[in-house]
Amino acid sequence: MRSKVMWALIALNVVLLAGLIGQWLKPNAAMAQANRPSDYILIPGMVQGSPAQAVYIIDTQNQLLSARTFNGRGFNDIKPIPLNRIFNAAGAGGGGPGGAGGRGGF
């Protein structure tokens, strides 16, 4: 009986030692740029011409703007708009202050 207990303790020590050595042998890589879920910015607001309130949702990872309204019976989702398209049009002089259609107040 004593020899079985002794061999069980020796086997347990070998397993624990292997686990300890395994921690040192792994590469210690930083995971700062790992893929992760998107960050969202939620902005409450009003919708012109409608009594409904809206929550505007900006997906910073995928560069999308969408909105969700509640009409008393259910939610209405608005199709996401790519923000790159809007910002590229504004940067190319397509309206806005200082653009081709603006007065250049800055």
C-alpha cells in the first residue's frame, strides 16, 4: 500500500514539474494588436419630422453609422452607412465648410 502511494506522489510531482517547465518554454508574445470586437459609440437624438427618438450607433472598427428608432410597438433599424464614403467626399471638396460648396469660414 505504501509503495502505491509513493508512486502516485512521484507521478503527481512529475506532472506538476512538467506543467511548470511548460510555462517557461512558451514564447512570451504580446497580444496588443489581436482582433477584438468592435467599439461602439451610442448617441441619443431626435429625428426631424418624427415623434420617435433615435439612438445613433457608430461602429469604430468597421467605420459604419447606423441608427435605431422605437415607435411604441417595436424597433426600426436604419441601414448602416459607411463613414469612409462620407469623409472622403467631404475631404475632396464636396461641400461643408471650406469645401467647394461652402464659404470657407475657418
